[in-house]
Amino acid sequence: MSDCASCNSCGNGGCTQAPPTADFPTLKTLVVWDSDCTFCRRWMRRYYELSGDTLDWAPATTAAPHLPLLTLDELQKAVHVVQPNGQSVHGAEAMFTIMDRIGLRRWPLALYRHVPPFHWACDLFYRSVANHRGIANQLSSMLFGKVELPSTFLLTRRVFLRLMGMILLAAFISIGTQLPSLFGDQELLPAAHLVQHATDDTVHWWRMADLQLLPLNLTETRMQALVLIGALGSGMMTIGFFPIWSAIMAWLAYLIIFIFGGVSFQQPWDALLLEVGLLAVLWSPGSWRLNSLEAKRPSRLVYWLILLLLGKLIFFGSLFKLQTGDSIDSDSAALTNYLWMQPLPLCTAWYADALPAVVSKLACVLMFIIGLVAPVLLLFPRVPRAIGASLIMLLMIGILATGNYGFFNWLIIVLCLTMFDDALLLKLWPQTARGTIRVGIRPPTGPLLGWIRNCLALLVLALGIISISM
């Protein structure tokens, strides 16, 4: 299915009706559910929006006369998936079969059929939900909001990649203005000398491994060409042309500048830009246009890497402040010192420092609450995740209001936007335009490219875990 506009879910704020009933006899795989159950009706609508014409759907009362091997009572107790030859599965296996048939997730069905403990746990969970449908319906509303709207990330990926392109473009423009003072005749940090030192026979290769990979004579002219290449790549990212190749161009250009630029380009925000830029490469579609209907489904593994990166930055940053004693005291010295000692304070920092001490202390308390609680909310489904991301964005906006950290805070805000799925992001568009924006589920990436991308993503995950343990 290429979009969810068929049910007007984008324009009308969500579907509350059940899936349309199949015509009997049906030659497709049939999904049967209890039409008297609000919980079942909402979740079946969700999967119908993802399945398109792959499956047929029918309530138990309608399907029972056409299914002599199943009674109405059996059909109402659990979801059933009935094959055209009459064979059927029910309960947890039926739900996993639906996911497998629509190409959403294939691994749960394989685990269910081949791993007995997983099989038993899923059956127990399904029976518990089926016996308490009212409570399950309330919890699903709290966690997912409008359950009928599927959680897809096509629009989320488009917004993320375009904003990343804008940040990278701003970074390359900034670098371009600094080149004469860094690599000119009166250079402060001559990259050419660094390269010469790296290629010196007296220097062991493992001590300058990153430079040995790029034994270039980086003159000012060549650095300018590198900046232009990076700016071209980031500009193409912004407008959505050849997203994966433009992301690779921009990332490689910034990586070389990061290696040879010395301390001026090896700040924490530069490292973060490279880290997020690599995730942007892994999340980019292989189509020639970002909005193309040929663009494949965004990788869920890369999405979780983005989520873990955001959570790691915020949670461990706050935890580090607590462990180093940078906590809240009676005179709010922590916030006062921050306002005066941050790298580039704005004039608004003076006004913030003049606020009453109780306001400063409250700000510190809120900072630690957001820093320690919001990352945990990111691990939950749609509604808690959106709340956690919104709190982190408010924290970043508060920091931007009194200081200038370059693109560091903007990077975190862009990461936060990925926590909003298509259904939530569409609310930012005018209601009349939502139905014209194609979102929904797409076919997965081809096996070879998928394996390559997943292996690289797992490598990034391993490096991230190592960095946490260090």
C-alpha cells in the first residue's frame, strides 16, 4: 500500500469505522474479528489501512454462516485468519500472520512457530488482553492515541533528511567563511603540515590511522572544492534529489574536514553532526527522489538507532551532571555559572540571570526531570514517545534562548522530530492538504541492500554501546 488516503484518515482526523466487509465467497485470505468489540474494531481498522487489498476482512456475525468449521462463539473469542482452502489460525498466531502477509514484520511469526517459550508467552498475553478488552482499549488509547492511524515514517524520514540537509548546508557555509584564516598563507591550523607529518616514515601508521587513509595534499583550493562538494550534497539532501548519494557526499566531505581541520572542527557538535549524518545515510532511500513512490520503507533498525542516540545524549548528559556534583543547590549556582560561562551567551542570558532565585532553582529541577524522564518515555509507543520528544525540544529551545551552541541544539531538535510518526506530523499541515501527502507502508528494501544496511546499523549500535560503557 502506498498511502493511507483511501480512508481519508489524513484529512478527517482518523477512521472510527470497521474495515469494509468482504464479498462472499472470497478467494483471498480472510480476517475475521468480533464486530461487537470496540478494541477489535479499532485495531482491525489499523491493520486494514496497512494491508490495502492484500487481505479480505469480515466481522464474525457476517463470516460465521460461510465458515461451517468455525462457530460464531469461536470467531468472537479471538481473531481468526482463514485461508482460501479452509485452514485457519487464531489468536496471537493470527495477528502475526496478518503482520507477515502485509509485509509489516515477519520475524514474530517465525519465532512463534519455532520458539516454544515465545509461543507460550504470546498466547498467554493474547488471552489476557482478550479477557480484558475494555481495559486494553483504554490503555491502547493512552499509548497510541488514535489506534486506527498506523505508525508509519515516510513523512518523518522526509522531514528528517531535509532538515539534516539544511543543517549540513549551514555547516559547510560556515566552514567556507573560515577557510582563508585556517588554510591560507597565514594559516592557523595547516592541514598540509598535518598530512606531511602523517606520511612521515618516522610516524607509525597506527598512530595516524585516520590520516593514512587520506594521504592528500590539502591546499586551500582543494579544501574549498571539498566544501563545495559538501554544500552540493547537503543542498541536494534539502531538496530531496538522490537522497542516499547526496547524504554520502555531504557526510564524507564533512568527515575529511573533521579529520584535517584540527581543533577548530573537532568539537562535540562536529562529532554529533557526523554521527547523525551517518544515520541519515543509513535511513535514506535508494530512489532518485525523496518523495518518489519507488522509495522503500524506512528501516526500523535505523529508526531505533536514532531513538537510542537521542536518549543517550539527553539521559547520560543529565546523569553526568549529577555524578559530577553539578546539581541544584540553595542559591542556584549551577544555573548562574552556566549562564555566565557558556561558550557564546546571548544578551538574554543577562535577563535570565536577573530572575529570582526560585525561578532559577525551578529551571534546574525541570532540566533534570526532563533529562532523566523524557529519554525513558522515548522507549514507549506513540503518545508517551511524543511527550518525551516534546519535553526535550522545549529544553533545547530554552537553551537556545540564552546561548549559542551552533547547530548542536538544532541537531537534537531534528532528532526529536523523528519521534513523531506520520500521523502526528500530518497535524502540522493544513487539514485540506493532508490527504495529498502520501504516507503509509511501502515494500521493504531489497535483500542485498537490506543486509548491507542492517550490518552497518548493527556496527553503529555496537560502537554506541562501547561508547556508553567507556
